[in-house]
Amino acid sequence: QVQLVESGGAWVQPGGSLRLSCAVSGTIFDIYAVGWYRQAPGKERDLVAGIEIEGKANYADSVKGRFTISRDNTKETMYLQMNSLKPEDTAIYYCNKIRGKSWPWGQGTQVTVSS
């Protein structure tokens, strides 16, 4: 069974940076396009960044220019480098596929941006 383990979330002041990691196991990671989602309190879970098998990345307008998604197929891990963080980036961040049936969701990692 596929397992997703997100890590790297923390409390950070506005303008700060964080790097999230997502370890994927139980599947052939390098044949899927994957991405990072986030869910703020009272809101739906939204896709913020996706990365194709060959490495092409796409971003939601709200994070474009600030976030960078990457993947290491040899480690079956994806990353999200988040810079210039804003209070509105506060959410639980999750990783998963970006097309087709989702893998079982992991527990996510909490990112809190406040002063």
C-alpha cells in the first residue's frame, strides 16, 4: 500500500523560508506526476504546485515566484521550497498524485506563518 510521509512544517515569521519533504513508498514513484496541496482551516484542499515525470513544474498563482517544487526519483521523495512566506500560506500541506485516483492521504505537515 502506498504511504506518504510529509515533514518539514513549522512556525515561521512572515518573509521566512521552509523546505517540506514528502517520502513516498509502496509504489513506483517515478512514473507519476505529483504535487503539493494545502488546506487552510475552513477551506478546501487545493493544489499549489505540481511536477511532471520529467521535471516540468507548474504553480498556483498565489505561490508562483515564491515556491519551488522538486523531486528526487532515486530517493522517491518530493520537496517544496517555500520562500517569502506570508500569513496566508498557513495551512496543512500534503503531497499526492496530481492526476487520476489519489493515493491514500498522509497526515500532512503544518505550516504556520505569523509574527
